[in-house]
Amino acid sequence: MAKITKTTYQKSSMFHECEHPDFEYYAKYLIAPGVPDFKGALYVIPPGKKNYPYHWHTSNQEAYYIIKGTGELRTPKGWQKVGPGDFVTFAAGEEGAHQMRNPDEKEDLVYFDIDTKNDLDVCVYPDSHKVGVWGKKINRIFDFNQTKEYYDDE
């Protein structure tokens, strides 16, 4: 029989991220104990801000369910409007590249984000030529243009 877990919005703490003037969000992570394969979070993007730089994952997949506000979603096909009731999914790989922004001047954009959670994920940021390696206690960003040969410095 499958194990069922439960968490509540009230038991989760709000996290605020604002390390760059163009990017800001609040997130309330709803990660049920004992469920290692995926996570969920309620995101709030203030007016005029973006959630993350444009990126794609090699392993993890994501889905957004828009609750409140009107957002603009960037994908490999360009920018498109999203609003309450829209559900969008992002496959692992370049075709799943994405970025969300809130173009509104007054209203927050609120959405629920569901992610698969692999032990190790590599994230590519094509605009800034970076690659992030997340998991297994690595959690680092590297310049995509700085390369070494396999046996360099051995």
C-alpha cells in the first residue's frame, strides 16, 4: 500500500528571494515529508519582476498552475500570456526552457509550481552562458564558455 503524506500551507514558511533587481519572488514550499521524488511551492512574483533567468533542466520537469494575476511566459516559441486556470508543463531538455515574468504594475502573479526532484540536475542558462549543477551537495554555477580537457591538471 502506498504511503500517504500531508502537509499544510500554515505549517510551511515563506521564503523571499531578491538578489538581483530584475528577479524577485516569494515562495512557500509544500514538501511533504517522505516524498523524495517531487516538490511543490506556491510562488508570488511582485509586479514588474521575473522568477528566474531563462533556463532548462536536463533531468527535472516542472509544471505551473496559474492562480491569480496575468503573467508572461517565455519558452523556445517566444513570450505568451498566461492567466488564472492555465496549466503549463516543462519537459526536461532544451524544448522545456522557460521563464515567468509579471508585467502588471500593481497585481502580484500567483502560481503553484510542481517539480520532479532528481538526485542530480543540470540547469542550462542560455542567455548568460551558464550551467548550474544542483544536488549531491554540489550546487554550483559554472561559466559555459570556460572549458577544460578531460586530463587537464591531472
